[in-house]
Amino acid sequence: MKLKTWLHENSISQRQFAVDLGVHWQHLNGIVNGSRHPSVKLAFKIEKLTNGEVSALELLKRKEESWEELYDKCDADGKL
């Protein structure tokens, strides 16, 4: 499920969810709208807070990349 859809269906504002995640609302807005990608750590935190309804892997994957390319780009800290 898309994060934007999950937020709408659960009546949670981006600002409130950003607080829950510990990030600035503008950063979350970029993730929701697809102009930014979360770190691996943040993607899995989103997955956890949404009870798995929003997949960390889908948040991290860019359309032009394969899963293998994504894995290869991650550094030891889990950042792309």
C-alpha cells in the first residue's frame, strides 16, 4: 500500500506521522509525494508503525532499479 493511501485511510496527518517517526514533516512530505527516498532505517520504521501495511522495500525501490541494484547501493549504515 502507498504511504499516502495509508495515512488517508487511517486519518493520520503527515505532520503527526512525522512526529511519530521523529522526522521533519517536510521530509516525510517528500517521501509521501515521491520526491525523496527514506533511509533504510526510516523505511523499516515506517513499515513497523504501519503494521506492515506499507512495505519498506517498496518505499526504498526506485522504478528503474532492481532489488539487487538497490541492495548494492546501501552502505553499512543502511543509507542509499
